[in-house]
Amino acid sequence: MEQGTAFCPQCNAPQIRVAVAETVPPSGTISDSAIPPLPAYFGSSLAPRIDWSQAWPATALAALIGAVLMITPFAGLGLGLLIGGSLSAVFYLRRVPATRLTPGMGARLGMVTGVLGSGMLAIVLAVRTLLSHGWESVRADLIAGVEQAAARNPDPQTHQVVEFLNSPQGIVLLLIMAMITTVIFFVIFSGLGGTLGAALLRLPTEQL
């Protein structure tokens, strides 16, 4: 047969053979089938990130309960803050059960609860003071505290400060300072409560 003839003229058998070299992946490379799939929680709701659309209702409810506990005689201020901060982690986990709650997330939830709780408690105390006409008593207590502090300091400038704080502007300044101190106190203790609550809620998951 002539060279280059594709088929035999007698039996139609193919006469051309094409050799295909087998491709071998270069050394050091891994095929796609050898790469394990990423866990499903990467980028999902299990990532350590707070969903604030669900966190605000949870922290508001925890702050309300904490504020109520703080004005009751059996709980007290510090215990009420710790309980409120811990409940913020519990309520948030109920609303987002797939969340991998960390102590850092619990601390942030607790601090927000502390800010909300201080505002709620301030409103309750202000309404109660107005209804009971106790503003004069509050003012007298503030002035008495300032005068007692001044009596322990013989510095002449201290008496000038006392005179200023006895004025209406001084009373407003005292109230603002008291509010700021209260908010800081609430944030610290509620944050500790949120951290503790998140750590306790995480224990059963880590033991599995």
C-alpha cells in the first residue's frame, strides 16, 4: 500500500496508529480529588461573629432582668449585673443555636447588656424619685458626701470646690459624674458575667 493510506483497500482495516503520551502531573502537585473539602462551618453562622440583629433583643431582655434583680434586696447590685451578663449569652445562644459562642463574644454581649441595664435602672430610679418627691433627699445626700470629703482635706481650694458643687451647676456635674461611673461599673461587671456565661455554655460542646 502507498504510504499515508488510512485504510486497507481490501479489508478496510485502519493503517494509521497515533500514539498518545500519557500525561503525568508534575511532582509536588496534588489533584483536586486529594484535597479534602473545607468544613461546612467556614463562613457560616458557626464563625465567631455576633449577629447583632439577634443580639440586641437578647441583651435587652437580659438587661431588663438584671435591672429588676438589682433593685431587689436578695440579689444586690453586683450579683444582678453578673446574672444579667450571663443571661445575655444564654438568650443569644437560644436565638442563634448554631453559634460557636466564645468568651470574647460573651464579654461583648455582657458589656452591651451593662450599658442597656444602666439606662433602664436610671429611668426606673428617676421615675421613682419623681413620684416620691425624693429629689431633695438625693441632692442632700450628694452635698453631704461632698462636705464629708472636704472635711478630711484642709486645703483651701477644697472649700471652693465644695461651694461650686453646692450650686445648681455643681449638682448637674455631680450627677453626670455619677452616671459615668455607674455605666463603667455596669459594663465591667456585666462583661465579666457574659464571659462567665459563655465559658460555662461552651463546656458541654468542648467535652463532646
